[in-house]
Amino acid sequence: MTYFKQLANNNPSLTLKRKKAYIRYNFGNFINNKLSQKDCSVLEIGSGLGEFISYCNEYGIVSIDAVDTELDILQYIKKTYRIRNMWAASDIATVENKLSTYDIIMMTQVLEHIQKTKHISYLQTLYRKLKKGGVLIITVPNIGNPLAIFERYYDYTHETAFTENSLLQLADLLELEDAIIKIQPF
């Protein structure tokens, strides 16, 4: 079963509503002001069924680029939402020269699928693609939560798992100039 089919089988309309509420509650204070600016540009890595893109479209944002590994997902979001560009790629380095710079970069539940040896270069690339004052939001399952063991092994494509401490270590290894890094549980 493809990831797209797995998502499509899980009540997409209810999922859309729940995920948009999750975005609003957890990230609204970081992104809503930027989304209120009509020239806001957005990059989403791993779009799922486009919940974040739908959230941005509600603000009138259409300068949205998407990168995903599955062509089915990209075709779905292109048909369903207003986006500018989309690329099928498993490694950000293969599309880096096609990317613009962005006010917001969103990567929800993707980093754990990327090989550990590529984390630093992947995240450094995304940071370089941020406009001054831009926001990069990355969410990962918190394996420090005793209930997260299911999340870690539910999906065979998970390459690694993260705790608050391992994310702090990764942030230190990135050596990002002028970055403000905030790690918070949701």
C-alpha cells in the first residue's frame, strides 16, 4: 500500500479538520502573522494530504512549493489546492537549485524518515532557503514519550527516532548562524 493510499483510507475530511486545528494551535503564533502578508512564500516538505497547504490557502497564500517523495501525493495536492511548484524527490539536494527562498518552511513528521547521515546537510539546506526572519518548523514524534514506541515502529520507513535531547544535539551540530532554535513538546 502506498503512503497516499494509507492516508486516503483514514477519513481525509476529518483528518484535514484535525490537522488544521493542530497547526493553528501549535504554530499559529509563529506563522499567522507571516501568512497575513500576501507576498508570503511557503515551502512544505512532505505534504501528506495537504493540510498545511490548505491552511495557507485560507490566508490567500498561493506562493507555495511542495517537495514529496510520492508523485501520487503531489498530484493530489496540485489538483486539490493552489500551489506554485512541486517536485518529487527523496533528497532535498536534488532539487535545491530549483527552490526559491521562503518565509515559512514546514516539515511535519518527515525528519524521522530521512537517513541519519543526511540530517545535517538536509537541515542546513533548508536553513539556507529561509528568508531573513523566516520560520522553519520541524515536527517529529517524541520517542521520550512512553506511548511513542508505537509511533516509532508503526511505520517501517522510520529511519530514526528523536527525544528533546537528541534534537538539541542535532541543533548544535548544524552550526546555524543567527538561528534561534526552540524545541517544544506538543
